[in-house]
Amino acid sequence: MTERYRLGSPIETCAVTENLPILKKDIPFFSRTEDNGFILKLDKNDIVYGLGEQVRGINKRGWKYTSCSADNCNHQEDTNSLYGTHNFFIVSGSVLFGVFFDYAGTINYDIGYANYDTLHITADDYNMDVYIITGAIEKDIVKEFRSLIGRSYIAPKWAFGYGQSRWGYKSAEDIRNVANEYKKRHIPLDSIYLDIDYMERFKDFTVNEQAFPDFADFCAEMKKEGIHLVPIIDAGVKIESGYDVYEEGVKNNFFCKDKDGNDFVGAVWPGRVHFPDFFKPETREWFGSKYSFLIEKGVEGFWNDMNEPAIFFTDDRLESVINRVNELSKSDMGIYDYFEFTGIVAGISNNIEDYKKFFHTVNGERIPHNKVHNLYGYNMTKAAGEAFESISPEKRILMYSRSSCIGAHRYGGIWQGDNKSWWSHLLMNFQMMPSLNMAGFLYTGADLGGFGSDTTEDLMLRWLQLGVFTPLMRNHSALGTREQELYRFDNCDDCKKMVEIRYGLIPYIYSEYMKAVLKNEMMFRPLSFDFRDDEMVKSVEDQLLLGDELMLAPVYTQNAVGRYVYLPEEMKLVRMRSLDDYDTEILTKGHHYVKADLNELIFFIRKGKAIPVGKSAENTALLCDDTLVLMGYDGTGYALYSDDGISKNYSIDDNLKIIK
Ligand code: MIG
């Protein structure tokens, strides 16, 4: 059951698609503090699940989190905000309910941080809708919540193939070279990503013609090889006279305004930019229509970046910092001066004070950015998603975004942002999967191998082993870091085998993804959602269920030759070196140490279940359901969802078939 409550007069977020009556009584479960905050006393064993894209574990208890979308490529355990904000969580234990704060501003969640037994929530202001969802089990609560917020975005099937990306590919030649290196080794590949360097001076909806002399031909050439080019689109529009996107935006008042009503100026990649005011329907329609510039050239997918929005600096901040630095440089730079110096310089970019300096028009009303900050990336993705319906009514277009909030899940997926080539981030990205699913984000995955920092070949391989299962399977890395295309490593052949395993499993992974989307369910779940009476699973933080068939237990530490797992029931261990070199073993309920050499992928098939496994192919277009055989327990079938992967007939009845 879902109940809706209203505090004050909220700004419409369009997160929810159902219009429930507003109840005029006290919000259950919580008590209110004098300053309007929410308090819930937690029992010793209560668990808090959710909050979408956030640091730390599956159980969110014991830390403080802030919903304020942040570009933070240095995030760690003590970070409070990441790229997206997802204000939905479930408290499970002495009580069982879900809560969604439908709110555009900043919320702080102290989940047993100041006091381990207290959940304390505060917000910028208290103009919000609060939804309380109850149900018999966590899965029911999630399902009910997901039906409230509408069906998740559906990616084309080719987007389940392996993707290679790196910030630093500069030309058609660079891309061709990547494609060739993969082809030469017959490593499956479905997409190569174009990062900002494909553009002309980082201008959205342009192509650098020196580097890509005939972009449409190049797209066609790659498509012949089965490779999709996926360009990046940034939020900021370069200020440059003669540049059509800039000129049109200025002329039609499509950009955010400063306090005096002039187009607001920030600086990002291209230098000075204006930010489209995606809250205006006419801006969304205009910006969305621009994607056709690339679609007409053969592009079928995009990633939206820097849409928190990230701001390198604003001119007035830059000036005041430079002035202050000049003053400080004349002092003797004692420790406090030195701290001030490093602090103000580091604080130039993504300074939340800058979010107060510009304004949107929301339903005809002028609203400062900081009041609706978390909705900015969402509305950029919505601009694209809405436009694709008319630009490409028949065919799915791949879209995923860096920033998001609930609502954006209907228009695109997300990637998990700028992680690092750290083992701890492998685990963190894994732990994030269920909470993202709770919030409606099913098409998602991490930058495999890690984005920032130098990767190592063992980390790459272990991360690929996790990526085998995530809908988005993309290797991406930052400019200046160690190159991490699979062919850079001595263990390339082992990497290749993992990618081939992925292609053998795509029919299953795609099927589970589609079922989860169409039934408003989670593809990835904590063990405790299914094994509710098992006390042990409540603290399992490094294993997840995938669909109804699998349990995942990735290896996420360096130099490991295996790992401990806990099995809440008997399961069949699968240890795979390649699609046709594997062993299986039935393990009893309980604790086990499972060996997994670096070149071995381990996963578990649940008792009485089986999954379809096919043959690999050089790209998804060449995959064929006819080769599927069941792996797992004998005497059982699997209900496979399968469609053409590109058109928009998603009927579950038409597309399900039982494989025996
Ligand atoms: O400030 O376009 O998250 O994936 O490679 C960095 C360059 C801007 C951030 C994205 C990352 C991308 C990078 N971008």
C-alpha cells in the first residue's frame, strides 16, 4: 500500500507517474523534530536498504549521506554525495516500510551516524511529498514503488554487448585502431565510445572534421563491423558567436539566467558556457532535437555527461580567489594562510555556492538552481528521451547519463560515474546494483577496470568478471591513466574468454533485465530480500542474487585465489575459464571457501534452477538463441524473454518462451 503525504508546497519533480490522493494526517513511522526533521528510532538489527547511487555497503546504516548531485571523481568511503540522488529507502527489521521523499532540494540522511540507534533526516526546506509504502516483504515494497514511478528505460540489445571507451581517443584513426585490435584477436565488441575529443572545441552537436573527415561514412564503416559509435554530450554549451546551438539558445531564452536576467556564464570543457534550462519544455524540445544531428549520421546511442551540472569555475569566484591568492602570497604564508590558499583554490570547481547564482524557469516561475539542483541531469536526459520518441519512434536509442534522480529512470540508464582503479571500488560498484534497481535504474554498470588511477591486469580481469553480469559492460578510463583496452595486457586471452562468457550469457542477462523492467522488479537483489528467515544473510555485503536463478560472489581482492561465500541453501557452483571449459559442483548450505584463480569466473545457480547459455559471437547481432542450452539443475526449464532487441514491442506474453 502506498500513502502520499504533503508538506508545504513542493516544486513538481515529475518523479511519480501516478496521482495519489494526499492524506491529511501525520506521516506514520517517523516523529518530527522541532525544526521539522524526521526521526526514526532504529532497533539494533534494523537494516536500511536503498538511496540508489551512494557510497558504502548494501546496509546504509552507520554513515551520513546527502542528496545533492555531485561530480566527485575522488569519492571514497567518507563521501556523502555522488552523481545521482535517489531518495528512496526501506527500513527492515522491527518495522518494514519504504519511504520516498519526492523533493527537488538537498536532503541529509543521518542513518545511525551521530547515534547508531537513530535515523535522522533533515532537508533544506520542507516543501515535499512523502510517500510511505508498506508491504509484506521488501520485494513487494520495491515493486509497488516502481509501479508508482513508471516503467524503467529500455536499452537496445546491442547495448548489452561489450563496449570499449577511453577519454583520449582523438580521431577516426584512433577508433579504427581500437576496432582493429579487437577484431584481430576476435574479442567480441559492440560499441566504441566517443569522449569529448570527437567534438570541435568541445561544442555539443559538432564533429571535429579534421579528426573525423566524414563522420557518417565512418559510422557506416564501423557499423559494417558490428560496432556502434556512442558519442558523449555535455551539459554546457560553448559561448562562441556563429555556433548555432549557442546562437539559438541565446535568441530563444533557452539558457539559465543569472540574477540580472542575463544568460548565466560558467566554465567547463569548452571554456565559458551557458547551461540549457532543461526545466523549460521548449528548451528540452530544442536541445533534444539536436541529437538528430548525430542520429542522421548513423549514431544510435549517447551518454550524457557533466549534468550535475559540473562547473569548473564562475568568473566572479575565479576573480575573488585570484585576488585573495595575491594578497596571501604577500603574507608570510603561515599554516592558516596556507590552508586558506589551498582551500580556496580547491574550492573553485563544483562549488555549491555557485548553484545559488543562476535561475531556472519552472512552470513559469523563477527558481534558483540550488532549489532544483538534483533534477538538472534528470531533465537533460528527459530532453533526449522525449526527443527520441519522435526522432526514432520505431527504434530504441541507447541513452545513459551521469547525473540522475528518480524519474530519469524512465528516459535513460546511468553509469556509476567516475570510479577509480581500486579494488574497493569494484566492491562498492557491486554493492550499488540493488539500490540502483530499487530506484528504477536497471540499465547500469561501472567503468570496468576503473576510470581514474592506473589499473592492473588482475584488477581488469576481476572487474570484467563482475561486468559479465551488469547490463552495461563498458571498459572506460581517464586521460593520462594506464591504457586498459583488453589487448594491452599479457592476460588478454583470459579477458577475451570473460567477454565471450558474457556473450554466451547475453540471452539470459537481457531476458532478466527485460523481465525486471516489465514487471517492475529488481534484477540484482541483496540475499536478505529472498532468504528472509536466514539471520546470516542479513550481513552478507559481497554477494547478490541475479534474477531468480543466480547468486553472484565476485572476487574483489588482489592476489586472491578464491573467496569465502555463504550459501543460504544448497547451490551449484559454476567455475568458468571459458564457455566450454568449466566445472560445477553442488555445495551445501553454509560457509565455504571457493577457489577461483584469476582466470576463473565463479557464480552459483540456485537450487532447482537453470539458466540458458549460448555460444559467443563477435557482436550481439550475430548471437543466436538456437544455440541455447540449459545449465544448472536437471529437470527444470527457464522462461526466456527474447525480442528483436531494437523495436519497441515489449509485450511479455508475446516474447516469453519456455526452454526445457
Ligand atoms: O571531467 O569527458 O564521467 O566518463 O571520460 C571529466 C571526459 C569529464 C567525466 C566523465 C568521464 C569522461 C570525462 N568526463
